[in-house]
Amino acid sequence: MISIELDIRAVRASFRALGRSIDDELERAVRAISRDVRDEAKQRHTYTDRTGTLTRSIRAEQPTGRFTQDSLEGSVVAWTPYASYVEDGTTRARAYQYLGTAWAMRRDDAQATIDDALERALWKAGL
């Protein structure tokens, strides 16, 4: 009879390290994507910003949550009281979707950023 004994402690440690690496790398990626979308929205909007207040109010928020807890989120917001009226329009004014358009313009780059982050996480975890 043959007996085989496996020590999987190293594998468990690698998987724990992978979870930490994924959380860290994807948080960095979401932060970078949010900044890219913010910059796109500020530079390529189609609305007329007479005072510059709306454009200056566009911010990339800090990511919240963790990927491994299915709660990682990033956001880009504009803080002026009328920002949503410009983005969504009203019954009397057309919409100028500066945030939605910025996201659409940066979506492919965002996917590449996520892919790169996942590769780095695997490498850092030794897998």
C-alpha cells in the first residue's frame, strides 16, 4: 500500500495572499479609472460652463469596499446643486451627459486597467 501525504499550508497561504493582492490591486485600479473618467469629464464636456463652477466640482471619490467582499465601488461625482440637471436634462433644457459620456469614452481603457491589476495580483501572490 502506498501512502501520500500532502502539505497544503503553502497553497492556503498563497490563496490568502491572492485575496489581499486582488483587493489591493483592484482598489488601485478603481482609483485610477475614477481619475481618468474625472479628467475626461472635465476636458471633453459639451456644456457651456460660464463660471467654471460645474467643471471644478467634478471629483473622483475614494473607492469604498473590497472586491473579495463583493463591495468594491468607485465613483465620479459633480457637487454643484444643478449638476444632475445638466447631466440628465430637464423638461426645458437638453441633457449634456458629461459623466456618462466620459465613462463611455474610458470604458475600454478601464477594462485594460482591471486586466493589468489582476495580472499584478496573481504575480504578487506567487501564482
